[in-house]
Amino acid sequence: TVPIGIFAVAALDTALAFETCEELFTPLAPHIALSLDGVEIIANGSGSHHQLRKLQTRIDLVRGATAKAGGVYLYANQKGCDG
């Protein structure tokens, strides 16, 4: 078996990594260190439940993630219905 944790997949022209929905909300989210290590694309397949007025918080966090280090942040909420 191989433990799964924080990792990046490198291609010829870019690098891609993933973080969980809860990690986006933490002060030391993995996307920070990953971006500093050269990862340009961060994906987050969130499974957050529906909660009124939480959409703007999510948008602000995603915008903040890209404002800090550039690159692309792919966010898809697989469960909620935020609009």
C-alpha cells in the first residue's frame, strides 16, 4: 500500500495538485506551500453541504488563493447547491 497525502503531478509544461474542501478554510492551506513549490493548478473537489450565505465565503477563499500565488484554482462543489 502507498499512503496518500499532499502531492503534485508534474507534466511537461505545468504541475497540478489537489486539496480537500476543508483544507481551503484552514490558515495554512496546502495550496500555499504547493504554489511556492511551483504548482500552477490547484483542484478542489469539494463535498460541502448546502449552507445559506456561505457561497461568498467560498468565492473569497478561492480568489485569495489565486491572489497569493497566481495560477489556477479549480473549485467544484459536488454536493451543495450554492447557486
